[in-house]
Amino acid sequence: MFHQAKWEEPLLLERSAAGKKGHNTTRPSDIERKVIGRDPWNDVPKALLRNGLPPLPEVSEPEVVRHYTRLSQENFAVDLGIYPLGSCTMKYNPKVSEAIAQNPKLEKIHPEQDESTVQGILSLLHRLDEFLAEITGMSRMSLQPVAGAAGEYLGALIMRAYHKSKGELEERREMIIPDSAHGTNPASAAMAGFNVVVVPSNSEGTVDLEALRKVAGPRTAGLMITNPNTLGIFEKNVLQIADTVHDAGGLLYYDGANFNAILGKVRPGDMGFDIVHLNLHKTFATPHGGGGPGAGPVGVRKDLEQFLPVPLVGFDGKKYFFDYDVPHSVGKVTAFHGNIGVLVRAYAYILSLGPDGLKAVAETAVLNTNYVLAKILERTKFELPFSRRRKHEFVLSAKKISEQTGVRALDIGKRMLDWGLHSPTVYFPQIVEEAMMVEAPETESLRDLDELVEAFIRAGKETESDPDRLRSAPHNTSVGRINEVKASHPKTLTLKWNNPNAGGKTPGKNPGD
């Protein structure tokens, strides 16, 4: 197992000493002047030029290299171990995709280049559009959204545009969302101007059909749902759900956060969905976490193409081009053409696996997760609400453990950090008390899975033998347990270094440190 290093690592500003340098301070213009015979800085407006170099730390090259290497050893990453974060699908990112995305011919192109000079990347994006449309059962994709939530928001905007085109927008102001949905669903719907109507789960952990039929009606704009749902349970009544929403005049939106469970096996379009987003940074193995990067392409059925953002990538049989001929487009949802590096990685991932490989992703992910689930239920006191049959993830409850020992799900997650494992997702979804949400993606080996199971078993034993140790965990990490409320509160969170020599606070003493 991976164990974090614990360094007393100062900031580079604190290592700084006058006169040290480990970089070439020659301005590019000094070299370019000799090559092109003029100073390119003369083309920059004087008001935008700095006087001299910025006040950067003065440190040697070894100090810089060692500083960032030591910081990296205090972190956890998907290259070091399993991330069993339910709902997040944090799987290993293949290095071949990284190598392709970092090709200078892709890295150095500019989004404002003439179309004739970027035919290669336009071809790639056009083919990715076709691949994703086929995989989801949609007609056309927009590659612009740079996150899953951005895709949700675009989907809600398309619903607005659709109902407006029919003259029904003022009446259709309600978005139906299951109580097990991702938190971004109601947020995205509200941002698009809809009122959220929550539909409850039934005793099986799926959408209560009778409750849905009671709220679906002339005010319904649509339903936002993922399948399998957040509990990892496949919505077996999805066709009836689709019929109910469509009969009411609404549209069905597929949240692609859980698509890893059905990749290559079944398509949202075949389930009756009208709009789909995919998290390429989840299902299609591109790096994410810590706020980015990401990509959340949105696909639509044929008659909804007229509302997609501009530009799309078109092909006239001879050349690729930016297509602005989208009559009722909702506009642009991001600058330029999306998160290109992530799109390239996803394209490489799809090509490297092919149709059979994509199916194997879903099959192995479901197998891995159910293996872990069976072992945990067999050897611990964690409970599993609802049905035992799961897809790519499951949600345990530590409610009884907490009632008997005072140890909460948060404590157990923190203790796992001591053993070189990342914690599962805790306290989500909110319909399960003391929730621990676990996903074991297809990239993990049997040994990795067994280590995760052993961590649950070990934590379960400690809840009875040494509960105080769990309640004060973690003990072996570079940073101990923090006050999570204080650390994220805007009044105490400090995201900058205050120079003590300039009348600021002492380094390391800032609120939120």
C-alpha cells in the first residue's frame, strides 16, 4: 500500500535568497531579435508591459525540483492506488492516451487558426462526435461542455429551447428529479430556470412509478435521471418511466455519471432518453479531480439538433469546417471548442479498446464492484440498504455501527487513509444514513480489490476494539484531521501567502491552514 511522506516543506518564497537562480533569464525577445531582426515586444501596448521581471522566488534548480517532488510525495494519486470513490469513477488513465494528447502537433495549435490549417484535429473531433453518438444512441453530440454539470446545464437549456419552440415554456416550468440523483441535477435545473420536483425511491431503491405518474403532467419540462442510479441499481422500469414523461409532454435527460456500468452493453437512446451527457473524464479514462479538467459532451435525438451550441464540426465530403448553421442554437456554453486535451484522450481510449474492449470495461467494472460488496457483507457488520444486486457501485450504511460504537462513516473513511487507501465517498446519497459509497472500476487488480476489502474488515474490527483511534484518524498522513467546516468557510479559508516582512501574518499561521 502507498503511504504518504511527511515533510516540513517550506514555501519557495521562504527558501528564496537574493542572487540565486536556476533558470535562463534571457528574454525570448533577445533571441528573436537576432533571428527576425526586430523586438516582438514592440508590438505589445506599453501599458501592458511590466517594468522588469515579476517578483518571483530566487531559488536554485535543485531546490525547485526537490520542492515539487517532496510535495508530490505528500499527495495521493490514481497512479499510486485505488480511488473507490462512488459516483466519481476514478480509474487509471492509460499513458498511451497521455502521450497522444501531448503531441506538440496537437498541443501547439490555436483555436483561432484558419480551418484549412487544423483539418487533423477537426477530423478527430468529427469522428469523436460520431463515436459518442453511436455509443449513446443519439443523433449528434456537442463537445463543448467542460464538465458533467456543464453538460447538465446545456441539457436543461435545450429543454427550455424545445418547449419555447412549441410555445409551452411558460407552462412547463417543472423538472422532475429522483431523490437519489446527483446534487448537480437540481442545481443545473434551477440555474436554467426550472422548479425542481423530487420523486421518491421505492422499497427497491428505484424510482417510484406511481409517485412519478402523480407529478408528471402539463407543467413537466422533463426528467433528469441516471441509470443505473446513484445506489448502483439499474432502473428496470426505465421504459415505463420514459413513457410516463413523454406522455406528459416532457423530455428525458440521461446523466452520464454512471455510464461506466453499461458502456457498450445498452444505450440511453434505446431506453427512451432524448438528451444524454457523458463524463469523458470518468467513463473514458481521462485525468480529473481537484476541480478539473473534464468534458461533458451532450448528445440529442435528431429533432433536437437544431438547439445544439455553435459551432459544430461539419464535413462536406472534402474538408472539415466549423458549422454555425444551427437555426435555433442555445449559443455557446464555453470558449472556443471544449476541453480539447480531454477529448483527444477519450478518442485515443476508444480507438485503443474498440467495441469489444468497451463492453469488457462495463463487465469488469460490475464484476469488481460486486466482488468487493460480497466480501464486505460476508465479513463485516456494514449494512446494504435496498436490493443486493448492484452494477458499478454500492452504498453501505454504517448507521448501526455508529449507534453501537459512536464511530461514524467519516471516521472510517479517515482511518483508511492511514492504510494507504483513498476513502470511499461518504454521506452521499443522502437517502442512506451514514452512507459509504464504493466503486471499484475495471482498472483495479484482484490484489487491489482484496486490499480494499481488508481495509473495511480492519475498520469494522476497530470500531469495537479501538473506536477512539478511528474517531481521531488519520494518524499517518502528511496532514491530520482538519476542521472541515472551518477549512471550507469563506471567512477562514486563506488561499494566498502573506509575506511576514510586508506586515502580513506569519506563514503557516493563516486561518484554514
